[in-house]
Amino acid sequence: MDKVIATAAEAVADIPDGASLAVGGFGLVGIPEILINALLEQGATDLEVVSNNCGTNGFGLGVLLAAHRIRRTISSYVGANEEFARQYLSGELEVELTPQGTLAERMRAGGAGIPAFFTPAGVGTQVAEGGLPLRYDGAGGIAVASPPKETRVFDGVTYVLERGIVTDYALVHAWKGDRHGNLVYRASARNFNPPAAAAGRITIAQVEHLVEPGELDPDQVHTPGIQVQRVVPAGKVEVGIENRTVRA
């Protein structure tokens, strides 16, 4: 039952080339940066990443992106990373854009064993009708476009079918965790970490505070230990400022 791994390097050592990863975080908050940096050093490439955003320049998933380790990403918000935009428009990176709530539910559904679900988000747009550019050809044209999705009418309202997401691994950040893998997130760092943790077949959690079994109030546990396979003590993690705004 003791799932603690001494170092991040050991925890990510078996992630192979071509693996799919669900990664928690939103902006700069709740990012499992220690695990991501360890994966950068480990060298795995050709990765498929499922995450709300793909990091920023020099931080989070942005470091893997800059090293050309990511082949494909399923994301919702990608507007703050210049290298992401360059790789996408040049045809180096395949991108599946997904509405934010739909992305969270796709991961949650996958973790719950639900293969697909109907949602109104995206109906009447290219999300449902197809034609979104998954990959550009580098010359301004679309090399690969998204296919149309199944729709169905319930009680007079049209819904689109979305597939649940299950990944080979998940990387998440938690405020507290015990040796059994039970996790507690703090404030807004809760964001995409719970659904990402659920979606991974092997979930690796970096935790700021490692506690002993029984120290966490069961009513406060956000991710149960059954969904977590490895726990890495990370210590206190500082959160940066994505866009600093000050008075003139």
C-alpha cells in the first residue's frame, strides 16, 4: 500500500516514447512541474498530452513542447504560448481543440469507465460538424481536419457525442497526499487535477506535504488512493504570475 517513490526521476522512468499523458493544472496553478521536468530529463518523446493548456514559454508542459517532445495535444486554452502557436501553424504539432467543460468531463468520464456521453457544448459549430484543423501543412492549408461527430436529439434539444478519455499515464499536483495515494488539492489548484488523476491508467502525483495514512480527513479527500499508483514528495511549490499587471 505504500506508493511513495523517492524521486520524480524514478517515478517517470518507465514512461515510454509515444505514451499518452493526462496532465493537471490551469495556467500556472496546480502544474506538476517537478514531474514534467523529470520527464524532460528522462527523454521520452512523441507524446500525446491531454491538458487544459500546454504550459507557457519555459514552464510546465511548455518545456516539453520547446524540446519537441509532444506530438499531439488535446487542449482547451492554448493562447499564451508562442512556441505552441508556431509549432501548430507550421504543421509540427497536432492539436485537438475541445471546449473546456467538455475536456474536463471527457477525462472524468474516462476515469469512471464511461466510454462516451452527449453534451450540448459545440453543437452547431465545427466541434460537432467537423473541419477544425488538427494539423496544418505549414503553408497555410489544413493537412488533417477533425471529422464530424454523431449528434442526437433529446427532448427537442440537439446534443453531440463526445468520447471519454483514458491515458497511459497521468501527472498531477496535490497539496497533501498520504502513502496510500489519497490526495487533497488546495484552492484553485484543484482545477483539472482530479479528472486528470482519474483518467490515467498509471497516475503519478507530486505532493507538497506527505502525511501518514489516517492523517487526512476522509471527508476532505478529493482523489481516492485507488486512482493513484505513485506518490512523489515535492515540498513547497511556488506559483508564478502569468500576467503581471501594475499601476502606471
